Amino acid sequence: MKQFKIALLHYSCPPIVGGVEEIIGQHAALFARYNHMAKIFAGDGGLFTDEYDIEINSLLSSHNPRILQIHKNLVERFHELESCSEEICNYLGRVLEPFDVLIAHNVLTMPYNLPLTLALHRLANKGTIKVVGWNHDSPYFYTPLPIDLRREHWNILKKYNPNIYYITISEERSGQFQDMYGLEKGIEVIPDGIDAISFFNLDPNTKRMIRAEHLLEADLLMVQPCRLHPRKNIELSIRVIKALQEKGLHARLLLTGAYDPHEKDSIDYHRTLRKLSEQLHVERDILIVAEYFSEGGNDLSGETIMVRDFYLIADLLFLPSLQEGFGIPLLEAGVLKLPIACSDIPPFREVGKGNVQYFSLKDPPAQIADKILTFIGKLNCHRMFRHVVRNYMWDDIYHKMLLPLLERVI
């Protein structure tokens, strides 16, 4: 796959806090992760990361005193507006020479640096670099419109330039920009996204496993935090995963505990579970976390096993234990607002009260699967989580939308 050289531009960047500032940082990090050369150009902000390059030039700022003075009296300062715009255009032409494309976030449509806006139109018209206008917003969508913006000099903010590739962030915005630009159809939509793995602030080992095993792509991810012991009834967990898959879901199970490689009974039980998984053809979906992090299954250090991390990405805590003294995982999941399905045994009844989904140990796996689906089907938070994961994860947006855009434009 070809690697591109991508410049991103906004008035400011992190550590300055703002929605667009956050997005350009996420875009740059995403492009860098896929081995593109990314660099942010901004008027304010700082060198907040070493993942990619950042260049700060106050001419790009919305707070530059010179820019603000030009804005105060555009009629009298028209020649200064033109010279400042030309200066910015020359600067951008010089620093962007190595790049394939410039993605300009919001600066073509917002009234915070008119010389910069004009400079970008000049740059696009020269054709020395491809320019993408990433439109988040416009003051022309709101009423009343400030009196200053009714003057002719500001019309450039609502002018369509055929030499610029336009992107916006939602269907609503697409229609609004279509009307503002006088186009026959809306402009292309690429939504904002989220990097859930980074958002959760997960342990590096957890991140590695999530990406390698594509855990967030499951339809239903269940976690069972326990050592591999017969009273934990892991056989039932495996059979329930199979039953869920037979109902059309890509269901997976995370087992966070380990078996003792020095104890015969533990080794035998591990082999039993592996054999059952293979017989049911779900071996790829029964993941023993401790074993995954170990070298050859021998180094099962609990320090690298971040149970909390898997609670955060799971859809359900599943505990089919035959017997327990208490039920600490119910407390852990409760604190993290993770839905719980567990066996109807006295300790779990005592701890969970009426706040969890119980099932009888006599229930067949298919019936337990139905109870799980009915339970989570009523949870808006579960449906929203899956909706976000399926539609707004940056990696998916990159493959489905951003990379095709780069290939088309460049």
C-alpha cells in the first residue's frame, strides 16, 4: 500500500482543548499508525506528541494581533489583507512542498482568520498541492448572522471552489453546505470517530491482544474472570458461546484466569476445555488471556493480566459457577456498569439481588443464550456501544473512507 505525505491544518492544536483540535490530533495519529507521514500545522498549541511532526506559526492563528486588526476594518485594510494572505500562501507553498495533500479543518468556512482562508483558495487554484476542505461548521447556519459577516469580504466563507475537495462530518452538515454552496447534491460525509482502545487508557498488553484478535469486532464479547477450575463450570460457558453462534452472533469468550502447569488436575481440566472447544468448532473464540500473554503457556504472571481492561471492552460478565463463597466479580462489574449474567446460586443472589440476569444451572445452553439476548436487548447502553464500535471506530473509518479519499484525491 502506498504511503502518503499528509499535512493537517487548523487555527490551533492540542494541548489547546477543542473539538476540532481533538479531531486533527486523532487524524494525525491515525495516519501515522498506518505509516503515512503526517504533520500538523497550526497557529496556536504545542509540540504535544512525538508520534508525528507539528509546526506552529502564528500567522495561522485566530488570535494573531495582526489578523485581528485586519478583521476590525477590512475596507481600510484591504491591501494589508491581500499582502497578509499572499504571505501566508507563500509560507504554505514552501512548507507544503514535500506533501501530497493538505487537509484544512474548518479554516475555509469559519471567520477567524480571513487572510488564511483566502490563502488556501489561492493555494488550491495554483494546483501545487491537493487541498481538502474538512468542513465542521459555518456561521451562516445560525441566526442572527453577525452584521460584520454580511459584508462582501466575508463571502469567501460560503464560496465553493471546484479546485478544493470538500468533506463534512454528518448528513445534516452535508445538506447545509449543499444549500450554502448552491450545489446539486450534498458534499461527501466522513464522520468523526473514536479510538476506544486509547480512550479506555488500556494496558499495552491488552491493546496488543485487542488489535491482534480483533476483539471489538465481535457481536457479543463475554468475560469470565476465574481460574481454570471445574467448579467455575467453564464447559457451560463454551457451550453457551456455541449456542449464541448458532443464533447468528459472532460471540466470543475471554477467560482471564490461568491453569497451573505444575498441577495434573489443572492440566487435565485445561485439556478438557480445549477438546470441547475444538469439538464444538469454537476454539478460535475461547481466549484464555493469561495463556495469550505467556510464552508457551508457562509464564502466567498475573501482573500482565488486566482484568479491568477486559471488563471495559466486554458486553457481559458471564459467571456460570457451580458454587462460590461470595462473588467479587459481580462487585467489579457493578462498579464499571458492566451487565451481568450468572448462575442462580445463593452467593450471587445475595450480592446481585435483582440487578443481574440469573439462569438455572439446569437450563440448556440454548435457553441461557436466549436469556442473555433478551437481557442485553433491553439495554440501550449495550446497543449504543455496539453501534459506536461498528460505525465510528477510527480504524474502520480509515479503511472504509479515509484511505479511499486519499487515493482518490492524490
